[in-house]
Amino acid sequence: MKKHKRILSAALSLAVLAGAAAGCTKYESGSEKVYSYEEAVKELKAFNDQIKADYVEPQLDIYNTENEIKTLADIKTFPLTVEGKGSINIEVAAATEMSSSSPDDWMNVVAENFNKSGAEIDGKSVSVTIRKITSGEVLTYMTEGDYRPDVYAPSSNAWGEMLQSKGVGTVKLADRIAGNTAGVLMEKETYNKFIDKYKKVTLDNVLNASLAGDLTFAYTNPYTSSTGLNILTGMLHSFDSKDPLSESAQKKLLDYQKKSPPVAYTTSVLRDQATKGIIKAMVMEEQAFHNTPELKNYVYTPAGIRHDHPVYTFDYVSEEKQQAAKLFTEFCKNEESQKLADKRGFNLHNDYKSQPSGLDGAGYIAAQKIWKKSKDGGQPIIAVFVADISGSMAGEPINSLKESLLSTSSYISSDNYIGLVSYADNVHINLPINVFDDEHRAYFSGAVKALDIEGNTATYDALMVALKLMIEKKEDIPNAKMMLFLLSDGEQNRGYDLDRVAPIVGGLKIPVYTIGYNLKSDSTAAAELKRLSGLNEASLINASSEDLINHMRNLFNVEL
């Protein structure tokens, strides 16, 4: 580690770069103009010649053992979408495709109807409360935290089996309350070409086409996404139907990951990219496809196991509440509720039968771990965190930034290369990029804890400095994948603006994941961060301080 501060370059001078930028050839990428890679590298170096940046001596944090604790945010960060008031009230942890806003609100509406129905047990009124939470997060919170819902309604049976394998005593109340499938979604022209060559859409054929370079197939995080887990385990089964967890299956998954696009943080990211025409083939639940008219030019084919939303209660739940859970489950299955499910896009493809995964609960968990190891195709990752320490981050935002980085750094693999840059008026290199071994992890912890508030917001100056560090590091590790994480709460008001740097970011093809702190969805800052992430198919996470830890944890699981 360097023990002194070193000035990288002279004072900022926008005029010099204006002439340099004007002389470069650009080409179109979507709606953005970008440089070629070679031009982007040249321009990046020229921009950095005009940016003042200094090295901050990193402090070794010898007390960073708390980083080994994988922290979860308060369960309250997952909202209650219906609140029951009965004498006997049960909480249902419900999959997000039926506990969100319309048209993904089927269980919310059914719960409201149930609460008005006058249901009773021994003269006591019965009601339900619905918590909107992904199926995978319930597994995490029940096995790594102290969350204890009365009822669990995940997307598929896989999650219930995984809970059982973790020692949670489940009591299944129904195999199905709202029928659904997951599968492969292809743009029509892509679909027609695929059918011409491969005759039928199956996971086997999709994988063969991907390995042959005929198809780019995108899927989601199998730790939180039921669709992602479904397709992952379907892939492993396709690779080796006798033993999906075999070494040969793992080797083939690794080969596939070398050619596949990065796993998407959420299904909504895939939907956004698909509606722009960027992604031609991806995973999707049928209900989501049905409710997304922007995807009418796509063809859906079910695959893997069914997503029929089974219902579980638990052996720790009182007999009285178990009776209430049974009443609500039967209410979900009645004629009126099922007609409502039909209108919400459920109960399609009722003739589709689950394809075998060859896995039990422990096997699904093992598959997640295999994916975690192979998701980058055996390539190391170079990543830099760029932290906003301007005045508007004072108080809760900067404390949340520090806490989220410290508590979730335990999810970063030790074979990746990590750096830290911060900025206000000027740019600081708080931690040069190095392999994230125990020593570098301790320096990372010390650097994060030492972050302190300064002045204005030179966001894109810091971005240029971080990208230069990454390009230089890649010279030593040419096969590395690169990504950048920008954590900020506001608009740039000093140094370069987004219009000036966007062609460089686009040309470098480095995904920039932006984490916005308490942004208003219609603000200029939110629009800029979303545009920046969209340059290379990354995503904006607009997180409150309370739920940022979970967002970062899941993003790290996907990317690091």
C-alpha cells in the first residue's frame, strides 16, 4: 500500500478536452453515441490528464471481523401490502408477482376479500396480513435471520423443499393456488430462426444454441428469482440428467457462463432491456409476459418446473393460526378467487407438466452454490466502488453507505480485484485495486470507515478516475471482467457532465451499477443515474437507507 499522497495530474480544464473529443469518430449504440473501444481508452487518458486526484493512505482495520457477519436489513423493508385486524391474524409471506401493484396484486385483492368475508374460528374473527417479499428472500430471512411468518406462498415447490432441507418444519396446505409457468421468451424473428435450425424450443436446444454462438440467452439471479433458480437447475439437468450436480454438469455450466451475458439483477431489468430490443431471448414467468404488452412481439415457451404457488405453514405456528391458514388457503382456491387469478394472467398453460430437475431441497441449495462459483465463467472480476462524500450525503446517507459496504463486503469473493474511490470537489483514490484477500479486505474496511464528508459533487470526474484504474489493472489481468459501482444521492454539480463522459463509458463496455440514495423517481439525479447504468446494460438501484443492505447483498451475489 502506498504511504503517501500523489497528485495524478494538473487542475481541471474542460477546454482542452473539448477539442480532443470533437475529433473522434462515433457510432450509434441504441440511442447513445459512443466511441470505439480504442478511442474510448484514448479519451479516458486525456480526460484524466485534466482531473485532480490524490491517493489517500489506507488504514488497516485489524478489527474488521464484524464484516464476516452477513447482515440483513430489518424485515420491515419488505412492505405490508394488506394489514389484517382480526382477533386471529396471520402473516403471509407472498411472492412479489401476486403481492405488488396491479396487475401483480392477486393475493392482495384476495386477502382484502377474505378480510371482509367475516371468517371466524370459535367466534373469533380471522384476518390475513400480506408481506411483499421474493421467494428467495424468505428463505434467507428464515434461515439466516429471525423472520417467522405464519404462512409462506412462494412461486414454486423448490423453495419449500429448500426450507425443509435447512431444518424448518413445513406443513404444506396446497400444491397450487395460482397456476403459472416459467420459460423461454424469444423475439419473434429470433424465434423463427431458432425453430428453423433447432426445430423446437427446449432448454437443451437453447443451451446448444448458446454454446454454438447462435443465441444469447439471459436469465436472473437464482438466489432471489424463482425463474432464475428454475432455469439454472433445468440447465444442470440438461447437462447431466442422471446427476445434475456432477463434475461434468458443472464443467458444462462453466463453459456456458463464459458465453452468456451477465446474470440480471432482477426480471424487471430483463424486461426493460427487452422492450428496448437489446435482449432477444431470456427467461420470464408466463404471468409477467402476459401482463407486459410491450413484449407482444415475443414468443413464450414454458420450461422447467411449474410455478403454481404452493402454500405452507410451519410447525412453530399455533393450532389456531394453522386453522386460519387453512381457511385462507381454501378461500384462495374458491371460484371467485380463481376467476380473479385468470384475469391477472395466472392459470395459463394448465396442460404443461413440470420437467424433472433431479434435485431435492439440498440439491437446489447446492445448485445455487455451483452457480455462484461458475457465474463469471472462471474469469476474475475487477470492480471499483465510487462513493459520493459530498455535503448532501451528510448524516444518514453516508452512514448507510458505510454500513452497506462493510456488512455486504463478506459476499465478495476473495479471488476478485477490488478498489475504492471517493469524491466531492476532488477525487480521492482511497484504495488501489488489488486481490480481495484478507489483508486487502481489512484495508477496504479501514478505507470505508475513514470516509468523511466534504463539499460539492464531481461525480463524473470520479467515474473517469475509477475507469482509468480499471483499464490499467486489466493490462495485468487481460481475461478479467470489469464492473463499476457508483453510490450517490444527487446530481453532479462540479467537473465533467454525463453528456461528456457517456461516449467513453459506452465505448469501454464496462457496466456501471448505480445505487441511488433516497432518490425521487422523477428527479434529474434519478434520470442521470438510470441513463448511466443503461449505457452498458447494468441497473439503477433506487434504495432507501433502510433496505440498501439487502439490495447490495443481492447485487454482490449476482456480480461479485
